[in-house]
Amino acid sequence: MTELRHDWPLEEIQALFSLPFNDLMFKAHQVHLENFKPNQVQISTLLSIKTGACPEDCSYCSQSARYDTNLERERLLPLDEVLSSAQKAKESGSTRFCMGAAWRNPTDKNLEHVIDMVKGVREMGMETCVTLGMLTKMQADRLKVAGLDYYNHNLDTSPEFYGNVITTRSYQDRLDTLEFVRDAGINVCSGGILGLGETERDRARLLQQLANLKVHPESVPINDLVQIEGTPLAGSEKIGPLDFIRTIAVARILMPKTYVRLSAGRSEMSDETQAWCFFAGANSIFYGDRLLTTDNPEENEDMALFESLGIQPEQITETASCDTNSVAA
């Protein structure tokens, strides 16, 4: 079986990126076969439970209050509306329901409402995930007691490039939240965004940060930037599909037992690009026609693609215990 490492030097990761494409695909697929059923994909659904007016200045985000993106600010959704959406997601085949709120960090009062949502979704037999911004240690502990399965908090990019994208919270702030989540016993969901103007070295450094955590994230979402009119990154040069696929493959090699998720940007990907991503080790997707505020392929399109590739949605038999691994912030 593939060795789990947490000591990847940058040079070794860069060497993986530099492999001939077919050699990298072969190596990544071998690792994937050793650790997962190769034709099975986990399906999650993401709902924005509080949209807009975020005080952060993330250069890619439609929800930042600093940019004019014609996004209407919305209050926190009521519990019954969230649970209704979760039930529809379950009936459509999702096994995990993710809830995202456009906050820098939740207040304790807002956290109480989210905790009710987490409990309600778990009672349906679904896994739960939330992304609420930065957390304190006490807030992470409260979410654990509520039964939260996963907490999403992306690193976005490399430490060196991070300041070109965000200035209102530090890289260490993000790492601190991940540490609080891990110490609380909640599974970690953390990844990044490609197409921010970063170099291949930055992509290698992002993956190095994730792979060298004391425990690998259980889920690593890889987003292809969806350019939003009105944000500073609108009109930036897009990453090529082969570079995106390479990043998926390297993530699979570095973190063999992690679910690698195709996240934002799938609506602009060809079926062929997605097929290569699955071959390279991606084994999770967001399902449904919206990712917070951006488009996503419709459910019937995904099922048609799965059928053509011989892929089956992963089934869940019981809710995860969490005793152990942007779209969303």
C-alpha cells in the first residue's frame, strides 16, 4: 500500500508536476486503485445559507462587500428551508450536505442557528459539512458536540502568493482554524483555487501545505476559478485543462487516502477534462445546479456523464462518526 507521508519537499512535488503527462497519469491512477474503488464518486451538495456582504477582500469572490457584483445580500436562511433543501439533495443522490455562510467568522448567536441545521441534516442520515469562515477553538468544539462531520476552510493558494489574493486575513489565520477543527475531532475539508494568476510552483506549494499537515485533510476540493464580473480577478488568464488535471494527479499522489473533489468550475469543463480528472484520482464532486453563487452542471448532466464513464455514486450506510479527514471560504 502507498505510504502516507507528511514530509514532502517542494523539489519532489515539482518533479511530479514535471513528469510526462502519461507517466503522471499512470502513477496517480495506480495510487488511486490502491486506496479507492476506481469507478465510484462521492457526491456532495452545497447550499448558501447566508449570502453576500462578507467583509473580506478575497479577489475572486462575488460575496465580498468590497466589490460590485450585483449580488443581493440575504439573511441567514430559516431552518425549515435548509432542511427542505437537504431532503431534496438526499433524494437526488447526495450523501453529504454542505452549508456555506458568507462570514469572516460566525458570532456565537449565529453558530446556534447553524448547529440546529447540522443536527437536522444528520437526523436525515446525511453527512454534514459547513464553511463559516474562521473559528475559535471553543466554536470548533461546539460544532463537534453538535455532530458536525466536516469543516471546510480552504487555503486557496500558496503562502507566497496568498497576499496577492487576500489581505484581510492571514495564511496563519487559516491554518489556525484548521488546527482547531482537527483538534476538535472534526474531519478537515481544505483545498484551493487554480487560475488566480499563480505559477506551477504556487500550486506545488499549496499541495505541500496540505500534504504536510500532521493529518492529511479527509477532503481536498480543487476549484477552477469562476471569474465573476466586478471582482479583481475577472478577465484573468485561465488555467489550461492539462495543468488542472496535473494538479489533481499530484494531489492524489501526495494524499493517497484523501477524497479529491472537483469543485467550482466544472460547468466550464468538457466531459473529457472531467474524465481525465477522475482517472487521475478525483473521486468527489459537488452536485446540483448551484455552488453558493456560481453555476454548476445540472444533475442529469452529471448522471449522463457518470453513465458514459461507468461511474457509480458512492453510497453511505450510516452518518460518519467524525472521530478522526470557492467555492467555499
